[in-house]
Amino acid sequence: MTNFEKLNGRTVCPGCGRLQDSLKLCFDCQRWQQSGKTLLKNQACFIYNQAMKEYMRMYKFIGDYQLKDIFTRALQSLIKERELDIIVPIPVSQQTWLTRGFNQVTAMLGSISYQELLSVTLANKGHQSARQRKDRLIAQQPFTLSRTIDHLSGKKILLVDDVYTTGATLYHAADLFYQAGVGEVSSVTLAR
């Protein structure tokens, strides 16, 4: 486990949590802002290095459910530090659920209360990790709201995902919530 690198206390982009040399917004976050997005102020626990990639391969793609316990406490601690009203995990597709048998994000949330307000559309097939960066950034909205959310007007939503790569997944989810009238959307990921 010594190969996992924590981000806590290191210099990161204030928009996405990417490790960098300054506290200025990274190029990706500047581009998100220029396209009209409100930045997510993503916080991550770990750097998405080779050790984390191997962990994700074993946990997500091979489906070793017990590996959730390795980082559950770290992810939960980061979530508990945030000021929020509702936690919303990023969902997996029905195909992934049938193949893997679990959502890697909700498994790590453990006893933390969350609401599953998003559903993956049928048009969104395949794993994001299998797509090239440019394809992720131009992908169509992969989610729908899974139920009416009238009670969320003005609320602070915290999106939770396993890895922030391009940010496209989280920004698609945030778009739906902003369109529905929530006050603020931010995000937390295990790795960046």
C-alpha cells in the first residue's frame, strides 16, 4: 500500500483536485469555465497513479468486492469534511450491474446516507475508461434524473465517484442538477 499517494496537504487545482505546482486553475478547469460550467471544486483522496490503476482494475473490472474496504474510510472521511445537503453517487449502467454485481462507489460509501437520483441512459454503453479523452469530453448526456427532485431546490449536492479523469461524467451529472434548480454541486472522488 505504500505505492498509493495521498493528495492531502499537496498543491492541487482548486477546480478539479489535480496535482500541480500552483493553486491556479488548470487548463481543463479553465476550459470548463469558458464553456459555462460552474466548477465542481472536486477533492480527491489519492493520485491516480499505477498502483491506483491496478487497484481499480481488480476492484471494478475483475469485480473483487472485498477491495472496497481498503479505501472506504479515506473516502468517507473526505465526504464528512464537506458542507452538503445530499450525497449522490455516480451510478453504473444496468449492464455493468449485471456483470459486476455492485456499484463501486456505493460500496465504498458504506453506512453514509446517500440518494440514488441518477440513472444511466440506455444509449450510454461501455465503460468510460475504455474511451479516449476527446471522446469523453464530447460524449452526450449519459444520465437522467431517476425521479422527481422538487425537494432539492436550492440544496447543496455532493457527487461521489471513484476516479476524476476528464471531469465529463461529473459535469454531465451536475448539469442535470443545475437544470433542476439545485443551489450548488460539488464532487469528491477517490482518485484524481
